[in-house]
Amino acid sequence: MAFVGKSIKRKEDLRLLVGKGTFIDDIEIHGMLHAAISRSPYAHARIKEVDVKGALEYQGVIDVLTGTEVAEMSNAAMQMNSKLITSNAYCMAIEKVRFVGEPVAALVAADRYTAYDALDFITVDYEPLPVIVDSEEAMKSGAPLVHEEAGDNVAYHDLYHYGDVDKAFTEADYVVKKRFKYHRYTSTPIETNGVIADYNSARGTLTIWANFQLGGMIHRTLSDLLKIPENKFRLITPDIGGGFGNKCNIFYMILIGLLSIKIGRPVKWIEDRRENLMAGASGSDRIFDAEAAVKKDGTILALKTKIVDNVGAYLRFPEPIGIIRAFQTALGCYKIKNLLMDIYSVYTNELPAGPNRGYGCQSFYFQLERLVDLVAKKLGLDPVEIRKRNFIQPQEFPYTTAVGCIYDSGNYPETLRKALEMVDYEKTRKEQERLRQEKKYTGIGITTIVEPGASNMAEFFIVTENLPLSGSTEAAKVKIEPSGQITASVGSCPQGQGHETIVAQIVADEFAVDTDDVYVLPGFDSLTHPWTTASGTWGSRFAAVAPDAIILACRKIKEKIFKIAAHILQDKPENFEMKDGMVQVKGIPQKALSLEAVCGIACFHTLLLPPDMEPGLEATHVFNFPTVNLPDDKRRINLASTYGNSAHIAVVEVDVETGQVKILKYIVVSDCGKMMNPMTVDGQIHGGVVHGIGGGLQEELIYDDDGQLLTTTFIDYLVPTAVEAPNIEVGHIETPSPFNILGTKGMGEGGSIPSPAVLASAVEDALTPFGVEITELPLKPEKIWESVKSKKLRWAL
Amino acid sequence: MKHKIKVKVNGTVYETEVEPRLLLVHFIRDVLGLKGTHIGCLGSKCGACTVIYNGLSVKSCTMFAVQADGGEILTIEGLARNGQFHPLQEAFRENHALQCGYCTPGMIMSSYALLKRNSKPTEEEIRKGISGNLCRCTGYMNIVKAIQNAVERLNT
Amino acid sequence: MIPNNFEYFIPDSIDEAIALLTEYGEDAKLMAGGQSLIPLMKLGLSFFGNIISIDRIPSLSYIREIKGGGVALGGLTTHSMIENSDLIKSKYPLLAEAVCAIADVQVRNRGTIGGNLCHAEPAADYPPVMVALDAKFKVIGPKGERTIKAGDFIADIFTTNLEYNEILTEIILPPVPAKTGGSYQKLSRRSGDFAIVSVASVITLDEKNNCENVNITLGAVGPTPIKAELAERMLLGKNLNEITLEAVSEKASEIAEPTSDIHASEEYRKDMIKIFTKRCLEEAVKRARGDGIT
């Protein structure tokens, strides 16, 4: 292959580097108005009255939208909570607000400054209600109810039992038990959410532009909720300034769509950063009460865990998938055969939770990897040894986990071995000992993870039969224009992953042309791009499912091309190949036609085509990953398509006086199967790791007891700068997936999944002389300082 | 009351009237139509709005357009000359120093300013020099490499 | 996140600026670089109907040596100018250290020392340094010119002892005696963030390495910078072998009045001020023993 596998420079860069990207706020439509949203200052309150008179009279304001109108004009989004019948989710609060920042009204003005000014003239009369922010408190009887109709604050509860956990615990030599707490943080893409909606009342069509990750997946839902027939609804995603799961909120598209429908003019809304932190998206905070059943030889027989997940004020789509998704790799790299998960998704008066790069996996791994470290300590084993003893072995692939997930390929011992080699593990341990004598405290953290790619849509079906979804699909379309130039498109909604380039690499290889000869449609447009109801760019799916869709679409066309050439040149189709832009008989370059010539016949001189052949050279292919399935009677199910893996090792130094953590070394060995563009793979890893470092050390959405968010700006929400970000050494292993053509695996989230856990592990290791145990995040300097102070130095140095 | 201002942007002089509270970034984007300068936070932290004003990098969300009266601004659109990338832009491309591209214009303008005042920065100086620009995609490593690469390009 | 509407004035001289301040009183605000003011306006935390922009007044931006020793800085001197000044780096390294710790390059290109001092943010970097250096501020108002000692300048959180129509025009740094060392140490979550705690200290030694003079000023642990006088007295006149910096730092921390917020608690800050005072004094002493430059 000339291009796949190489670090080809990106096509996207040509426009992005000169400021000619088309991001949502760059788009201007003639007659466009600007919206601003009035939001609740209370975390929990009844809405007595929304007075918009003043706003309507404000000069420059065109119209206003209130909750009552929203309830008439749109359908409520279903919350995946079977207890709820009426208290469903709209894009605006109707009778009650349930979190600070929840929209209560919106207005539209000629320009954005006027829209902001006029917000002061919307007055809302609230009756504050008691607030609940702690998830465990919210579960107690007598707690304020976030949704009265639900009867309690448990949005979702289920017990998932795989294998025989009780039996495993009776067979155990040891039980290691621990409570872990994972905090709330978010991904803050540098571009905030934005929507432009344009309703054409003459045609009854609605076009929405949005920097949204789930284009195809949400198309039907949006048309239902907006009451616009699906074939009259067009969704376009332009260049997107980062997603990371945070751009999966459907409600702003509904709100702005309704404004445009009401007014009959295009309306634009751009979120500001305060709105983004308060009401955009974040991962949930989660409490694990976990137990591991262990044999003397280090074999982990079972994992039992009770999980309390704070989903905030609504089960906002796609929750509670944040828990279910993590089942994909709940047992990590290990051969743990028995698993019990008692899961509670709990309502509180905080921001509704949603995807946050890693989506649920990073907290599961915090639990699992910390528990494995504790097991190692209990048995007096090195953290490397305990992992080796429990790894799934290379010859056991494809390996079906206790949950039913089919891990396609991997060589976990090799991934870890390489990481240990890169960090020079023995030397680093010796150095650690030496430094301890000088009262300098360094630590080594090791985590090994499996990274899932391309979720099986049946993960929704497990939660509720009201969502009969299944499969892991992606669509691609390839067209050879009458002139011979190639256009390709795919159903993804890229936010920087370089899909235009990678799609071009794949297509160029198939047709033996240059990547410059392939034009890949940028972004996503439901009218012009192919898509399925799983399409979008989310859950590390592109590399798992898109390449096959593209390649098979190309091969459908190639089949036609070879038949045409065979027909014209009087040979057999199977004797032909594409080479240097020509269609030639293998080994006989003189017996060839140019692609342009073939197009000439396919598109212009169609009577020369083979009999019964359809003119034109275009094809669409929809790929469904072959190993995804439906749950069996024990609810075992393959929840993802591909399963990459990686090992992260962090070496840190802890200043025990101040609690500050310095990262001395950070190693990643990644196995994502065949890498289509190694440069972009490394880029994804770097970004994911630094995000995980942010989450592990300093990023936190902090609420007070009144449900007020205290970290509403980038002054207080601590995104790492270039000074805090370390250099990351990356190594690669490639164990191709046997289940797709190229052997590629999804990997976009892998960097951010283990990084908080590995830092916790490293800090705990550094503080071994003090006996500090790390069971919570973030690793705030003050928390470390407090832990150190509360322990006595274990031995004199 | 509106104020008359005269500003040179990427070599072209613009004369217009603006409200005093109009932020410079909104002037650049909405009045002049130069969309390459981006808004990430409006709160003076993310640096996506960085432009060069009178030779120095500034956050255009933390200036009013009226403050720029009589001044000279360089935005990302003014960096490439006659369709040729500036060495920084080439270096960013070569080193995969951008992914979504949203922070990129501000990051490049900060890097441009850094190299103007320090033509051979150390890695530490580079990281400190771009500490006013947040990126969520790249983890900064390739950006640092790109700047180091640009130093080589500019010195040959 | 859009500022309120306001009238905008661009005075050509200090006198014109003072006249405007006098005319508009409480509804007027001076703007230098705007790096503190504009973010507050965007957050809706600052509403003034009249903004008086003084950054065009030509005579207010300079760094120059004073005859007889010392350095004068104009109120509109930007942080960047100070950061890049060889004069400041050589004569007042702790000021160079402090200015590098302010925010980031872009903010330092616009922000001014006068604006920063007048904003009187308790966790700002200049105030403890100015007090530690015994700086004096020249202030001009309708009644003429007066000088305020740095230690008397900041009255409370975001409040100075300036009259509503006075302007800080010059910062005067005194000459530096031989065998003097100074340091500024700051604890923050990230590069350029506001200080959780900060300490500025200047120490002058005699030929026998006795402490001839010392100034220890704590920052971010009270509404104003706090001079740790009792701690200073512990050191004054003593030989550095007689007294531990540990004890001095412990004393210094006793006067700190930190509060708790989401980034750090009172207890943590109390302990950190002790640790950073010690680190600051160690560095200052090292420099005093060295080539005698502050």
C-alpha cells in the first residue's frame, strides 16, 4: 500500500493553517438573527412565571421563546428511565428548573450584543426548592426529588451478573475491598457549542448547522423532536473545533430550530464558555465500592462492585450508556471470569452528565487498576507481576470476556514488556530507592488497558427495549466523476481526527492514484453524505468501521471498472488491476485503459458498456462489524467492535512539603492494530494523555451545596497549559484485528482512559514510605499534603 | 456614542465607526469579516483570539477595537505571502501540530511573536511562551516540535 | 459575556485624565492595558458608564535609572517591558521573577504595573515585591503630587488609598546596597495563575554575614500584602548561623490571614506560607552572599 500506513500530511491543514476553516461561527446566512438564552440561577426551583414583556419591547429584539411554547412545538426527548412517563426532557425547563444554567427562555435579536443586553429584561419568578448534589444522599429516602414522577432519585438501576461471583468469593484466599471516588470533569474543546437553524416555511424544510458529533445517529431523533419530517430535515456539521464527547448535546439544536421555525428566519446561537462549563457537558462523578476475590498465586477470580453514578438533573442522551459502555472493557486485560455490577444512576441538581473523552471507561479503570495494585500489595507482588499473572494470553484471541465482549486481538504481555523497556524499569526502581535516601520521593505508576472501538448500538437495547437498536455500522460513498476524478465521503463528523486525509489514503490505495487525486467531502451533511443510524465521530469508531465501508464501496466500483475494461479489451475481469491511474492487465502495461477512458464509457458512451451494466461509477457501502451481536439470555453481549490495548507508565516526583506532583517521564505503548496514519495516531495519544493528566491532577467541576458551579471560567477550571504538559514517549505494537480488512482498531480515547489512574498509581508509589493510599481524584496538591501530614513516615531514612 | 477608528490590518487600512464596547476580536471577525481569529472563551485565558498588535501578541478578546485606533494588526490571514506558507505554518503541517485547527491561528500568532523576540528559544522558553494558548487536541508536544522546526527553517 | 455600554474618553495628558475622573466620579474608571478591567466587564462584575483610557499618555511608560541610585518606572510601563529590561533583571531580580509569573505573554504585553497595583488583587504578584523593596509610588491628583509608600498603598481587597481622582504615575525603587539579595516565590496551580501564596524577601548582609536589613512580605494570604515584622526582627542583626530560617518562616506564617477557596484551604495556605517563606529567604540569602545584587 502506497499510502495506508504512512504518515501522510493532512489535507485539512491547508485551510486550517491559514484561518480558512469553516467553523460554525464563521457561517453567515443572509437575514440571520442572533439568539441568547436566559438561564436559571437556581439549581432547583419551581418556575412561577416567565415574564418576557420587557425583552419583547427591548429595541432590536425580534421574538422570544418560552418553555410553554417549547412544550407545544416540540416533543420531549425520552429519558432512558422506564419509571418516567411525563417528566421528560425538553430543550428548556417547563415548570421546574433542575440545574443551574438550565435554559428557561430564549430571545432573538438583530445582533449578538443586543441579544445579550436584552437578556436582563427577561424576568423569571422562581420558588427555590431544596437542592440535592450528593449522589449517595440523593438515594436516601426523604431526599429532595429531582423528578417527582420518578418517585425517587434513582434514574436507572440494574444488576449485571456474569459467571458466578459468590462461588468465586468462597474459593478466594483473599478479598481486597476498597471504595473509590471519581470526580466530575469535562473536555472543554476550545470551540464551544454552536447552532444555526434555518426554517423554510414555504417548503417546510429545516436545515441545521451544528458542531455536533453524532450526525447520522441523531437525525431521526431530531426530526421527531422538532416535528419536522425526516426527509425535510437537513443536518450539516462544518469544521468542528474539538468534540471529545462534549458535542453530543441534542437540545441546543432543538431550541434554536424551534426559534427559526417560530420566526421563519435563520437563527444563530454560539455558546459562551461560562454556559459551556455550566450547562454544556461533563463526565459524571462516580463512586465504586469494589471487591476483588484473589487466589494466593495472584489470580483474580472475581470482581464485585456497587457503582453510584451521579448523572445530574436529567438522564440526558445517551445516558446511562456512560456505565454500560464501560462494560466493554470492565475486566480490562485480565482473565477475570466472574463479574457482578450493581449499578445506580442517580439524579442530582447538577449538570446532566454525558460523554467525556473515554466516556465511562476512565473511572472503571481507575477502580480496576487501583484494585489490581492493591491486590499486588496484599500479596507482596510487583505491580508488573500481578498483571502478567492475570493477562489474557496472545494465543487466546479472539477472547470472549465474561461479559460476552469479543476481544479481537492483542499481545498484552508484549505491550507491557515494551513499555517497561522504554522506561528502563529496573533502573528506575533502583533510582527510586537511591532518591528515597535523599528524601526525594519518586513513584512509578503502571496501567494496562483495553480500549474499545465502535460501540454496538445494542448497548441501548440492554438498557431499555424501548430503544431497539443494534449493530455497529458506518457508510461510505465513492464516486468517480465523469472526468475521472474521485470523490469520497463517509458518515463521520470529524473534529480534528484527520478523516479527510485518511479516507483519501484508503481510496488512493484502492485506485492506485495519488491522495491529491481524491477529494473527500469535508464535515458531514445528511443530504450529501452517506450515513447510518450509528454514524458520527464518537466512541473511537472511525478506524474500526469506516475503512471497510470505504474499501468495499471502492471495490464495488472496481468490479465494474474491471468488467468494463475486460469487455473493451477482450480479457477476463479478474486479470485486471489498478496501477498508476490506469486499468491494466496484470503484468501487461500495454493492455490498459486510463481511468478517464473507462469513465468515458461508463458515463458518456454508455452503449459500449457490457450488457445489463448500470451506467455510472459510484457506489455506497454500509459496513456492519461482523462480531457485534444481540444479548443472550444471560445478557452476555459483544458491546464493541474492536479492542485495542495500551500500557501507560508514569514516573513522578512528589514534593511532600507542598503536595505538588511533577511528571518526570510518561510512556505509552499503544496497540491499535494496523495504523493507517501513524502521525495522527500519535497525535491522538498525546492529546488524550494530556487531557487525562488534566483530569488526574487538576481539572474538576466543583459545586457547592446549593448546586452552584464554582468553576465557571478558565481561571478556575484548570485546563493544562504547555507548561504543565509533559513530553510523552510513544511506542507501538500492531496486532491487527482479524475482523476487518485492514486490521484497524478505534483508538481516539485510549490516551485519556488510563492516564488519571496511572498518575494515582505513581503518586501512591512515591508516597509508599508514608503509607498513603490514593482512592480519589483529582490529585490536588492540598489533598496529597493532607494525606502525607496525616501519616507518619513509615521508616527512618 | 460611536468612535471613529483607523486600523491597519494585514496591510490594509480600515476606517469605520464602532461602539466603544466592541471587542477587538468581534471587530476583526464580524466587521472586517476575517474569520481566522477564533473565540474560545472570551475570558482572556484560552488565547484562540491571539493576534499581533503593534508587533506584540495580544488577546483580541481583551481589547476594545477603539484601543486599536491608529495601530497595526497582523492576523493569521496575513501570515502567508502570495500563497506561500510562513515557515511556522509549514512547520506546523510537517509536525502535525494541529488537529481540529481551532486553537491554531492563535497558537501560530503566539509562536510568531515568540520567535520574533527570541529567535532560538529553549524548550522551556517555548512552553512558557505559548502558555497563554490552550489546546485540547495535541497535548502541545507536536506544537513545541513545530516551533523548534520553524527555528531551524528561519535560521537557514 | 459582553461588556455594558459606556462612554469612552482618551485624554492626552494626566491633567485631562484627572479632570475627567473628577467630573464623572464614581461612574468613571481609568483603563490602562485593561487586562484586569476588561475581563471583569465581560463577566458582568464591573459596570462603569465612563471609561477613561490613559494608555496613550506619552509620558507614563518608561524604565530609567535615578541619579543617586534607584530606578523609576512609569505607571503605564507594561509587564513585558519590565520582563525584558536588563536594568531590572540586573538590579532587581526579584521583580523580574515576579513579572514573569504574571499570567502569560499576551497579557503581559498589554498589562501595566500601574494598572496591576491599582487593581489591588490580593493574589497579584507586584504588591508583595513592592513592599519588600520599600518602593514608593508617585501619585498625582487635582491637589498636586504626593508620594505613598508601597506598604501604605493597598487598603483592602481591590481597594487602594488613592483618592477617586488620583492617578499612580510613577513607581520608585530605592537603590540597592551591596550584599543584598532578594527573591520572589509563588505557589500556584498552573503557570501564570493567581498565587495561592507568595513571598517576597530582600535581605542585606554585612561583611560578617550578619543580617543588616531584611524585608519579608507575604502575598495572597490577606486582603493586602503583609509585612512579617516579627519574623524580620528575629533575623535583624543576627548572624545566619545563629538562627534557622525554619524558625523565621514559622514566625512569618503566624501573621498570615489566609482564607479558603476552591483552590486551597486556609490551613494549607498557612503551611505553604511557612514553606515558601523559607524557600524565599534561602534564595535571597544565597543571592546576598553572591555578587551582592538584589
